Amino acid sequence: EALRDLSVSLNNVGGVAQARGAWDEVEQAYRESLAVCRQLLARMGDMPEALRDLSVSLNNAGRVAQARGAWDEAEQAYRESLAVRRQLLARLGDTPEALRDLSV
């Protein structure tokens, strides 16, 4: 629970930094959040909550890379996020949340 809270807090810090246009801070916060999400996934296994958190962090990392013009890095993050969301859809079935996440 503490690791998930840390990840959420890092995402919040990244969002505020993004609003200020402080891209170095945004990137640092989102990268740290992504690392925490990967750590959670390793500890918890492929629990839906851990998978969803990972997909959100990957999208955040992709957004930062895209804003910086790092197209290959952005594409890699977005593709990994898409794969995680497809994995969630396979586990959860056609639930409204899983379908919405996949469409994003």
C-alpha cells in the first residue's frame, strides 16, 4: 500500500510540474513513479490494480517523451502501455473500465 501511495504522489508531483512547464521535474517524477510501479508488479504479480497503475505510468512517461520530441521513446512507452491494457482486458473481460482503458 505504501508503494502504491508513493507512486500516486509522484504522479501528482509530475502533473503539477507539467502544469508549470518544468519538464525535467516532470520526467524525474514520472520515471520514479514508473520504477515504483514495476517494483509493485514484481511484488504483487499481475494483479489488475498493479497492471493498471503500470499502464498509467507508462502513458505518463510516453507523454513526457512525446512533449520532448523523443518519438521512439514515446512510442515504446505507449506500446508497452497498450500491451498491459490488453493483458488487463484479457484478465477482466469486457468490463467498461477495461474497455475504456484500452481505448485511451
